Amino acid sequence: MSELVIVANRLPVDQVIDDDGGISWRRSPGGLVTALEPVLRSNEGAWVGWPGGVDQQLEPFVSEGLHLVPVSLSASEIEEFYEGFSNGSLWPLYHDVVAKPEYHREWWDSYVAVNQRFAEQAAAVAATGATVWVQDYQLQLVPQMLRELRPDLRIGFYLHIPFPPSELFAQLPWRRQILEGLLGADLIGFQLAGAAQNFVRLVRNRVGHRTHRERVYLPDGREVRAAAYPISIDAAEFEDLARSPEVARRAEEIRESLGSPKKIFLGVDRLDYTKGIFARLRAYAELVEGGHLSVEDAVFVQVATPSRERVEEYRILRDEIDRLVGRVNGDLGQLGRPVISYMHSSMPREELAALYRAADVMVVTPFRDGMNLVAKEYVACRYDDAGALVLSEFAGAANELRQAWLVNPYDINGMKTALLDACQAPEKEQSRRMRAMRRTVTERDVAKWAGDFLGDLTAVNPDQDLTLRPDFDY
Ligand code: ADQ
């Protein structure tokens, strides 16, 4: 039985099949597990999540000191709950309907069934009065389901993606169920204050509960708080990585292998239609076509991690980007000098850090993004105060990284101007901006994010028994 239980769609490990056919688990890199590891350890914490395969009936196990509790998903649940309702309905709806959401009743039924299973697993491993922290849009019904099973628990929920304004949210055929599902939590965390306000307003207008500022008052006397906790990264870890001699050497190698151009532009994203990859590459290609940048002097390196490849929209996007890169390089590139150097692959952190070090201009232009950690990772790696960040106004990170070159990703000409301005800005201006952003990213790291959330969670409904061990310094 655990005093602290994290419930997330995925377990923080990936399965590895050894040469002799045996199964082992490797920690998947990610900010969330790094941030939560200390508090999980000092509270005998457990992590409930899907191990990533089909129909894996696994007993709870321990991996590198973490107690993991697998939740099995069938092939049809992966299709309907994960690819369907989570990534075909909620993901586009919550990202400003950048793509058209589809609503299917079977998808919803599967979402309810899988959320119930996660809630039951969490209920089974949580000690009396324990704290349970549920993560993200795939599990929005879990707080209420869990409270019904275990009214003694303190429940937190954090949404990693945006929460849409009521005009969009109202499309959802099951809007009331989602709001009520979330209200099972004591504290609901969002990336931005605007998202928390959207939620509270919807609860007032659609569910009819009394609200005041960040608080919702339920008829049974319980209070729910909805507030902003902008997520971050382990900034020190990224900086250390960037400072290492291996990464420095690799950054030089990268520049040389690109033909030692004067300017390297960089994009690093999951291949997702919310990230604005196509629009940014188009803007860059037009700069080359118009003679503002030349292939001898500059190159755009785009790294896109394969993502959700079984979902139709993602396959279409991949083809569109392949075609664009092919056409641009075919029309404007020269022998050994592509306009865009494109990699459709995932990379180890060391390689990412080397790319961040090598990049003169980091280009992050999502149409909508909860936060965007890539922008913060770039800043954390620029301990030399050099480099420039071009950042979409519609990324949550724009709220904190005000000194970036902020752009509207729908405005191609505006992006072209910002790309040029950022790359031509005097060193002094670049370093003034970078210094200010570095202060923000270093001061507000992911440990602070987790600490702030867990600290505030214990303060809502304080008469509940608190068993989260106080010796953890939050
Ligand atoms: P994502 O949409 O996945 O996360 P983001 O915040 O940018 O977006 O995080 C991506 C992570 O993947 C970064 O840590 C990055 O380093 C890594 N990554 C990207 N491309 C990679 C590559 N080619 N190889 C290896 N690693 C790569 C969701 C929300 C975001 C929110 C986060 C955290 O959509 O808005 O910031 O959760 O809450």
C-alpha cells in the first residue's frame, strides 16, 4: 500500500526484449518521472499506468526502485480509448480544433471503461488517506471514479495540454461527464491561469456549482481548486549535459557535418499537427527562395519524433512534410547543401543537447501547445547566453519566456521577419534576451513544479487526514 500514487496513461518504463528472449524494463526518459522520483521514493510511492503493449496481464513489479502497477489494454481499447477518444477526439478539441475532432460513441464507452480500470487499480494500491495524483487528458474521469471507490483519498489532477474555452469545449457530447469526472479531484492543475478560468467558468455554467475565483463549492461541502502550475524541466540536468566535453565535441561535429554553415536553425518536435512544423519550414524555404538566406550560409535542421502513427491525421501530416522537404531541397538545394536537413527519428538526450548547443536559432512554432518543453530545454542548454529562440505566442511557454522572438504561427510573413530578426540580431541583444530567459528556466524547474502542486494539494480540504510524509522538503 502506497502513501503516494501517480496515475498516468503510460508507465515510466519501456519494455526491452533481451537477446535470450527475456523481458526487462528500461526507464523511459521524461521530466515527469525525474521530478517525481524523490517524492515517490520517500513515500513508498507507486505508479499506475499502461506498459505500452497489447493485453499484457502483468503483476505489479519493481524497476530501479519504483513500484510499478501495470494496467492492461486490449487491442480494441488501444484503438478506441487511446487512438480514438484520447487522440482523435480530445487532443484536437483541446488544441483549438487545429484538426477536426471526431466523436464516436464506441470510443467514449471505451474511455469510460478504461478510466474505471485505472481508478480501480489506483484504489487497490493506495494506503488509507493516501495522496493520488492523476495525470492528463486520457484519464479525466479517474478523479471522480476514484473518489467513489475511496472517499478517504486526497486526489490531485494535472492537465498537460491546454483546456479549451467554453465555446469549443461545448462541442463535446460528453462535456458534463468530463467536468464532473475532474471535479472528483481536490486540486486541478493547468499549465496556464486562462485554462483554469475556462474550467471554472464551464463548471459554473454547465454543471451549476457555485464558484469564486479559483474555487468550486460542491453541494456536499467539499471544495475543488483549479489553478495554474506551469510545468518545467530539470534545467540543471540539461545544463550539465550541454557543458560536458562529449556534447561540446558532438556539437562541433554536427556543424562540420552540415558544411560549417554560418547559421543553423533547429526544430525539434513530436511529429504532430499542433506543432506547426509545415508552416515553419515553408516560411524558412521562402526566405531561401527570396534570397534572404542562402544554402551556403544557413541550414534548417528539423528533427521530428515519430508519433501516433496509426492515427490517420498523423500519417497525412508525415506525407505532407516529406513532400515539402523533398520539393524544397529539390528546387533550392545544392550538392551536399540541403535547405532542410530532416530526420524522422527519436534521439538520445545527449544528441539533443548537442543540437541545442549547435543551433543559432531555435524555432518553436506550435499552433497551440500546453507548455512546450523543447523551448525550455534549449534555453537551459545555452549556458553561454548565446543563441536565439523564436517562439509561438500560442505555446504555454510564451507566458514565461517573454524575451523570445514571439510569433503568430498562422502569419507566414510575420514568421519570416522573426526568423531573420532573430538570426541577424546583434550578439548583445541575443545574450540579453537569453540571460533573462535562463533566469526563469533555472528558477522554476520541474522539482519546483511538483513541489508547488503537492504542497497546495495538501492545503485544499485541510481537515482530511494527511499522510504524505512531511519529511520530504516541499
Ligand atoms: P509534448 O506534446 O510531447 O508534451 P513537449 O513539451 O515539447 O511536447 O515535450 C516533448 C519532449 O520530447 C521534450 O522533452 C523533447 O526533448 C522530447 N523530444 C522531442 N523530439 C524528440 C526527438 N526527436 N528525440 C528525442 N526526444 C524528443 C505534452 C504537451 C506539452 C507539455 C508537455 C509536458 O503537449 O505542451 O509541455 O506535455 O507537460
